[in-house]
Amino acid sequence: MEEKISITLPIKDKPVFERRIFWDVDFDKIDYDLRAAFVIERVFERGDVQDIRNCRRYYGDDKVREVLLNAKFLPLTRIYLASAVIDRPIEDFRCYTLRQLNPELYPY
């Protein structure tokens, strides 16, 4: 007779983030797996060090790296932070390249 082996994967606990990061959405209804790119970008844009640690712990460095390199927008200071966190040059970030293609107006 064949034995059926069932494997159950552990359920990951929801990451703990400050509510202020997600001020414009219903914080209690965020689907952290379905909206991973949104959550990672928002945490790196508005979160503090502990939020970023929790994000990396929940999603893993590979997922965080993939999302950040393909993000359309991050403030320049946060691009430098993300560059240091994932150890990639800022030129590899899509948002940095887009920023270079669309320079700001000269302040007169």
C-alpha cells in the first residue's frame, strides 16, 4: 500500500509595521502576500529601521531586492538607503534611472 505523506508549511506571522506607514489604506485589511510590492515599497519609503528589518524578515532579501530594483518611485534619500541595505549600486534601481531621465525644473 502507498502511504500518503502530507506536508504542512508553517504559517508566517504577519509582520509588525507602524500604522502611520499605511495611513491612506485600511491597515487591518492589507494582504501582505498579494500586495507584497506595495508593502515593500511603502515600508522603504516611509518606514524606520525596525520596519525595514521586519519587512526583510517577512519577505526575505531576494524578494525585497527584486521589488526595490523595479520600483517606479522612491525618494532619493531612500534610494541610497535601499542601495546600502541590498548592496547594489544606485544605478541598478529603476526609480533612479527614471529620475535621471526626467530632471526637475531649474529653480529660478
